[in-house]
Amino acid sequence: MDFILLAKAAIMGVVEGLTEFLPISSTGHLILAGALLGFDDEKAKVFDIAIQTGAIFAVILVYWQKIRETLVALPTQPQAQRFALNVLIGFLPAVVLALIFGKAIKAHLFTPTVVATTFILGGFVILWAERRAPGAVRVHSVDDMSPLDALKVGLVQCLAMVPGTSRSGATIIGGMLLGLSRKAATDFSFFLAIPTLIGAGVYSLYKERHLLSMADLPLFAVGLLFSFVSAWLCVRWLLRYISTHSFVPFAYYRIAFGIVVLATAWSGMVNWAD
């Protein structure tokens, strides 16, 4: 195996892990990093989706106590059953809409203008959400969420099908606007990521299996490992960060990154249509 290629896989894994759960769009950063590294062929696109699974393993590790308690109590405890049902309800809208509109989105929305616009608009939405008059917080914990709350957050998650939106950004900020506390919105975003990203990774690997061989195993293993480690560090940091800080710095970062998208597209440095 080419050690330079493994180094590129490690870098892409770190980019994925650091950006997947922050409200800044991992997809946009992976496109840019892949273009700069020359790691952007068809196999690399499958790689980008597959290594999300490594980031999800980090979430499972951080939230393992909650997940374990839920699984143990699921047969008998109504609270555990409601929590599991809420995750399922929040997950389903993305599945349905992806099956219906996935091809059209890939064909028409992966353009520099769309990516840059969603980065910048998302930044202004975060600024507006953080600076508006504080509304009544109805839900302080994921255990207090109703199925309707889960459905609303699941529908908001579908906005992330537009490249550059950010799945975590849509669900966390959307959840806050819907009356969830910052902690509850962040926690539910992480729990919702588990079936969403594992499903996307498995589906992508199956659909594009003709591009892969056993020789690619070290490449994917390195990406998964570095994605896992960097995501574990990032999630732990973010949970501490939100206890005393807002998402305003991420908003300014998104606006700046949107400008980077336009600059790299106009210069020809990055083919964002891929």
C-alpha cells in the first residue's frame, strides 16, 4: 500500500472527525481537503461517506452509558421505549427524502454557488438564532422530548441534504428554535447521527462495491481510525464548550468558509461540482 495514500487517508479522517459534529458541514470540508490532496476520485467519494462510521463509533463511546441503559430497559421501561421511538421517528424523514430526491440533489445542487450560499446563509441563521430574544425552553433533556419534537428535528435534519448546510448545524440550531435546550438539541443531534450516518455509510459501500477490493482495506481502516479518534476528542470538547459558550464563532467561520468556496471555485482550485 502506498504510504502517501495512507497519509492522505489519515488527513481526511481527521477532517471528517473534527467537522462532522460541529455546525460547519463536514461534506464541504472533505470536498476541499480532497481536492487539495488530489484525493477526489470516485473511490475517494465512497471513502468520504464510509469513514463517517468511525466518527459515529466515537459518539457511541461517549454516550455508551445512555445507550446501554436504554437497550437494557427497552423491553420494560416506557421512557426507554419512547427515547428509542423518538430516534427512529427523527431518522425516517431523511431516509424517505433521500430515496426520493437523492439523485436529483447530487445532480443539481453540488455547485459552488449552492455550497457557498448554504455556508453563508447557515452562518447568518446561527447568528440570528443566537441573538434573538430567548424563547421558552420546553425540553431540557432528550428524555423529555415528545414524538412530535423528534419528527420536527428529523424534518429539519433533511435540510442537510443540501450540500454545505451541515447535518449537526441543522439539527442543533433547529432543535433550539423548536424549544429544546442547547444541551438537549446537541445530545439528540448526536443520537440521531448514529442511524443516519451508519445507514449512509453502509448504503454507499453496498452501492459502490464494484469500485472496491480487499486491497482498499488498509486505506479505509486508517480513515476510520483517525476519524474515530478526532471525532471522540471533538465531541468531548463540544459538550464542554456548549455549557458556557454559544455557536456564534461557528457562524463567522461558516461565512468565511463560504467565501473560500467561492474563491477556490472561481480560481479553478476545487471542482465543487464533484
